[in-house]
Amino acid sequence: MDISHEMAKMACHVLSEKKAEDIRVIEISEISPLADYFIIATGANTNQIQAMVDAVDETLTKAGYPVKQIEGNRNSSWILMDYRDIIVHIFSKEDRLFYDLERIWTDGKRIELEDL
């Protein structure tokens, strides 16, 4: 298993533990130089979104994968976490519907969580 796959698996596990809704993984390595995987999840409110951000960052940093950049702040309804090999998007329900990244990245390969 390669590093980006392991990172994606870890991030999805933590998001699931924090009760993230509708976690999606899109493999984009063959269509974009940005990253290998996009992970998209929904939080019910800003407190849950921040808890998910904190948990993902703590877990990946402890595993030796420090974040390159985080876009958004504690009051944001869309947080982007760039770990080079994976990019984690955590949205409010409204923003996820509005930005619809799954539609934009339909050329990517959708990975089922159980296949990670």
C-alpha cells in the first residue's frame, strides 16, 4: 500500500469516528498533479467541522504527515486541508451542495470506503 493510500485510509477512519456524513474518496492521480486523492466529507455544524479538522490533523501529523496548508478558519463552512498526497475537504451541507466537487471531478475514480 502506498503512502497516499494509507493517508486517505487514516483520514477517512478519523472522519468516520467524528460522525462525518457522506464521506467520499476520489482518486485523481491520473487526471491531476494536485494530489492522489480528494476526500470529501460533510459536518452538521461549525463545531463538528472543526472537531473533524482537528482530529484529521492530529492523526496525520502524529503519523508523520504534517499538513502543508489549511484554508478556512474555525467559522468556515468549507475547510480545505492539503497534505500534498491527499486533500481533505470538509463542508457544511449547504456548501457541499453548492460547490459540488463530486460533479467537477467526475473524471476521477470514485473509491468506496471499504476498498481503502
